[in-house]
Amino acid sequence: MNHDNDDSSQADDAEKRAKAEGDTLPPAAQPKSGPGAAGGDDQTVVSPQFDDRSTGLLVFGILQIIMGCFSAMLVPMMLLSTLASPASGAPTTVRMMLPAIGMYGMVAVVLIWLGVGSTLARRWARALTLVLAWMWLAMGLVSLIMMCFVMPNMLSISAQDQKVPPQAMIIAQTVMMATMGCLYIILPGIFIIFYQSKHVKATCEFKDTYPRWTDKCPLPVLSLSLFLAFGALSMPLSLSYGSVLPVFGFLLKGVPGTLVYLALAPLLAYLAWATYKMKMSAWWTTLVVYLLFGLSGLVTFSRISMMDFYREMDMPEEQLKIIEQSGMFEHMNIPLMAGLGMGVVVAYMLWVRRYFVAGTTPQEGA
């Protein structure tokens, strides 16, 4: 009898010690319970399931907030430069600057919002940051390729005016391309590598246990939805450019162009919502809209030059001269670029179609 009591007492002490040790484990090494991890109360596997990335989320969140503050600072700076343009003779007008001001304002709000969410390890912040980082990388790559055509002419014109030595121009071009490469390729790439990590995902899911709206949609579909939403917000900003719209070889402007832009805004907003809901009708409608846009641009810019397009936008004559002297479009085949862009969009649409057909919501797809 005494032996039985001693054994029972020792078992109770061991169980208490095990519980105490389990309660003091760090978050990243909490016991995993459930099917496949424990076979009941008698079995508990204590092992690290992921590396805690809270510090990294804090650092990247602060970086996003800083970037958002810089974007916000650009808004008053652009307004001041516009107000000072009559005295300095600069060709910029308030009307022409409105889209850029609106863009930087939206970027500032989004970056600060995502930065705060990242510091709090929110699921939605990780998902949206990853989606926007991929968009940033894609648009940055296109911009970098375009600058490879534009920059040599712009620098050569500047060198002729200021009589700069060729060696100095080579150095300037190298520095500018390296800077753009860091901003457009390396920086978004770092964000993608970090936020796509399974440890970052697990950290956010551990600290933010409640499923968020971003968890209900695959990331590739969420990217398409956000792109459509961005298009809807951009439509009103296009009105400041005279509502010029390329339509199958012609340029609409004035009241007709304004009506089309105002009609496109709610259409794109609806498609953004329906795409998020993974409605098959939204996929088909979006595909048709993008095909029409692509074909319209291809046909229009096969007949009309970009300089004529800019003139119809009522850009200041001084600004038109700067664009023309830069030779920006001399080495660019705009119809070919429109065709390639349409091909990329169609390929992406075909790739994400599987999510609409299946109607599933996998957690990771980017």
C-alpha cells in the first residue's frame, strides 16, 4: 500500500512539473495539440513549430511607416512647386499635378496603415503587403526597362546644354540606374522574401488568431481585386487630363470622355468586389474589359503618336517640348508594348481562373 501511495505521489509531482514547464514555454514553442500532434491528454508534443518573426514585422512595419511619411511629405512639396511655377517659369500646372498628388496621398495612407498593421502582426497586413510588393516589383521592372530607353537621350541632351564631360554622364547614368534598381527591384524583392516566409505567416496567425477578410481570398485573386479597385479610384483622376481616352483609333475627350470615365469607375469597383467573391461572371467580364482596353490601345497608337495624345491632354507647350527633345518615344514601339501588356494580362487571367472554377480559398497562392 505504501509503495502504491509513493508511486501515485511521484506521478502527481511529475505531472505538475510538466504542466509548469509547458506554461513557461515561449510562444514559438508552445505545444501543438490536435490531430497529428497529440493523441489525447496522455500525449503532448512540445516542439517549436515556427520561428517567431515579431521583431522582423516590427522593423518592416516601421520602414513602411517611414516610407508613408515620405510619400505624405511629397504632397505639400508638389503643391508648393506648382504654386511657385508662375514665378519660375516652370510648365507645371495644378491640373496636371492632381493625379500625382492624389497618387502620393493614397500611397501614404496605405503604407502607414500597413506599417501599423505589420507592427501589430496582423494577418491582413502581411497579405496586403505581400500583394502590393509583387505589384511594386512588376511595375518597377516595367519602369526600369522604359528608363533604359529614355535615360540615355535625356542625359545626352542635358550634357549638351551644360557641356558635361562624357565620363561624368556615364557615372551619372550608372548611379541613376543603380538607384532605380534598388528602389524598383531590390527593395520590393526584400519585402517579398520576408513576408512570403512561412515563419512570418505563422507568426501572424499565432498573434492574430481571428480569421481576417484577406484569408477568405487567394492572394493571386486578391491582387487582381486590388488592381481593379485601384483602377476604379484612378478614373476620376484621369479627368484632370482633359478626359482623353483612346478608343479604337480615335481619341475621346471633353464630355464624351468624361462620361466614359465616370461609367468605368463603378464598373471597375463592382468587378473588384465580385472578383474578391470569386464570381465566375466577374472573371469573364474582367477578361473582356482588359481585352477591349488592350485592343483599343493597340489600334489607337498604331494610328496616333504619343505626342499627339499628349497634345490632346492640353499639356503645356514647354512640357511637350521637353518630352519631344528627350526622344522618349523614338525607340519605343507603343503598339508592340500594348500587345505585350495585353498578353501578360490575359496569361495572368488564365492562371487565376482555376480559383474561380474551384471556388476554393487556399491560404497561400502568391
